[in-house]
Amino acid sequence: MLTRAPKGTKDILPEETWKWQAIEKTAADICSEFGYREIRTPVFEHTELFQRGVGDSTDIVRKEMYTFTDKGDRSITLRPEGTAGVVRSYVENGMASLPHPVKLYYFMTIYRYEKMQKGRLREHHQFGVEVFGPEGPGADVEVICLLSMLFDRLKIKGVKLRINSIGCPKCRPVFRETFIKYLEPLYDDLCDACKTRYNINPMRIMDCKSETCSNIVKGAPSVTDYLCRECAVHFEGLKAGLENMGIVYTLDRNIVRGQDYYTRTVFEFVSDNVGAQGTVCGGGRYDGLVAECGGPSTPGIGFGLGMERLFLEMDSCGCPPPGEEPQGPAVYIAVTGREADAAACKLACELRKAGISAETDLMGRSLKAQMKYADKIGAAYTIVIGSSEMDSGSGEIKDMKTGITMSIQISADKIAEIIREERND
RNA sequence: GUGGGUAUAGCUCAGUUGGUUAGAGUGCCAGAUUGUGGCUCUGGAGGUCGUGGGUUCGAAUCUCACUAUCCACCCCA
């Protein structure tokens, strides 16, 4: 217990963290090119926020939340998705009075009590974006465009965009009625899960993967045929906008998504390389959510992208991470005779001040062992300091790649100068 | 919540029809004449064989339960 991380969690070790940093930087750079600013919100929120925001009938709220009562007798939940908290913050901090659109991005951990599987964890990381204000499809196009640019810059080719429109509170009930009427005579043929869905949230039957259900759905009326004029125009605008940007998409009328707050546009980027969990990124429009959370009626759109799934995708298609793996120090200062420790420590520190990475022995090891260590960590140069160097003030610097040594004066300035020269060759 | 596979050293894995001090490779530490890494050689540390019961003279090996892990269903990022 003591030496095992909780189920569904994963350590990200030093050999991986540099990749995370590189990808996060790539995403953050793109966001700032698009004019998005970073927001950081708490890991936990009042449970009610998710019940109201995400929706009581969703699986996320019904069976996947990490909910507990704190010492003040409040019901608290570890965020099971990113949007609700950002919306809460938008309302609470009066962002409604900022010039619109308000464009935000985030990197956050997400918590869901799930059974583990490839590409599915109990704590996972998401990169996400939220836009508040715009009503027209331009914002929908922009966030998809941003994602497309990210995949492009990461050289990811295997993810495919799928879009759909699920209508608005005006037209969805009409479709819903028609859909239910269509299903009624077929009720007995539905799978058990869908029988439950029929009563709670019939729209979800559309993305059931069981053969009988998906056959039933094939013959069902399509949401997109029942959109009200405004929703239809919006959807057409989205498609035209994507085409204008040269972004390839496929219509998938079975995309429903797991949050109740979505209206009109919903979309996913899917891949075959991340196990059975094909969705690398999912998002959509939520025109009623800000009002639902107590703010002024404000349309919004956003997405969440699963970082772990992005890594699976990159690994399986051999995309190298952007950026470079950290190198060893420029200089390793080995010590012989412990009386040189203090001098080595000082020299290392002076080198660092001069912008040269430097390490020295902390383990009290033999000179030979120190050289071995310098080699293993990939130090570019080594210098040995002992009594003779301290007396004479001069010594040797060794290029670890070639093994060639040259004599130098033991001073941070001289060493820094030589290393800079060598680097420029 | 439902199904199936797996569980031996930090890591990757051997381990015969059950047989007594459980192995290899790699990694780690130390040494191979005194102040210089990589190659090589030698030595060392490191395992309650996932946990708990059962069968047996004897279990890493057979059996049951539990736990963990991986994969699929479900759901989602």
C-alpha cells in the first residue's frame, strides 16, 4: 500500500517530463498565437457545480465522481471535467464584464472513478480551451482550427475530425419526441443498457456500440434533419468555415457526448491507435451553461484533449516529441582529496552564475567513480581539482567525447570562455 | 458494474513430471598498485516467488479466495 500509487494513477518520471513540457509549450504557444490566456482553477469544486453543469443524468455524475464530505460538512468533488470549473470562475470573477470574446486555455488533472484500461485512467491530464461570447460558428471553426494546428505542429496524422450538431433547447425536444416515437415499437430489441437510457437519456442510445442497437439507430431519424432554422444555419456555417480553412471532417450524427450542457456543435478527434478509447479530444458548444451556473446568458464553446491519449497516439505513429531531451551538465568538477571539496563547490557555483551548467561530487566517492558518474550523466567536460590545482591555480579540462585534455587556468571565467568557444565550433 | 489474460530482483525475463541454499541478463555499489570515464574482468548488495488459505513428507510450480495489473464491454479524454 505504502509503495504503490493508487489505482488508476501514474507517475510521470524525469525521462518523460521533458516531453510533457515540450508538448505543453507547443500547445501554449499556439494558444497565445490565437490570443488565448491561461487559467488555473481548483482541483476540487462544490459537488453541486458538476451536478448542475454536467448534468445529473450523465454517467460522469451518476457513477464516476470522486465525491467526499469535508470537515466543514460540504460536499466536495474532484473535477471530473474541465469546463464547469472554468465557467464557475468566469461567472464568479465577473469576466462577463471583460471585452468579449473571453478566450481561455488550461492544463489540468481530471478525476473519474473508472475501471482502468488502455488510454483510461482515474487521474488523467487534459489540455483544453474555452471561448465565451461568440454566438456564430466562427468560434467553433477557430477552436477546431487551433486543434488542427496543434496536431499539425506535433506531426500527428492519424487523428480524424468528426462533427455533428445536436440542436438547441428549442429544436432538440422535437427531435427527441420523434426519436422516442421511432424507438417505442423497437424497445424490446434494445440492449439492457439502452432500455435504461430510453427512460433517462434516450439520445445516448445513438452512440451505443451493440450491433442490434446500432442497427436500430441506423434506421432512426437524424438529429440534423430536425434542427431549427438557427441551428441549421449555424451548422452550415461551421461546415463552410472548416472547408474554407481546408480542414477535413466527417459528419457523424451519432456523436452525442457525455455532458448534458452541449448545444448545437459537438465534435471529436478520434484515432485507432489509443486502444478502444478512440477519442483523443472532444468538445462542443454550450450556449446555456453560463446561465445555468448563475451567470448572464452567454454562449460558449470549448474542448478537452486527453494528454495521455495524445502520447499514445504519438508513440504509436512514431512522432518524435518536440524539443530536446535534457543533456548532462557542461562541466563535471571531480575532486581528489577532500580538502578540495570547498573549492569545487565554489567553482561550480561560479560557473552556474556564468550560465554554464556544472555539477560536483556529493557522494564522497573516489576519483574513478566520479569520472564514471560524469560519463553516465553525459557531462561534456570534466575538471579534476586536488591539492596541486589548488596550489598552482591551473589544471586540465577534459573533453569527454574525444578524451582530449588541455591545460587551463582554474577560474570560472576562463572555463566558461573555453566552453563557449568550443560550443561555437 | 461484467468478462478474459498476467503476477518470480529496480527493469526484462528463465525456473524441467512438485524436490531441499530461487537463477540469468541489465542496472546499482566496490575493486583490478598510488590523481581520470567508455571496453574487459572480479566481487557485493538486492527477492517473505503479489497476499492469505488448502492439497502434499515437500509448493515459485497444483488448488481456492483476495488484491494488483493489462485488455475488452460499458463510458469517456
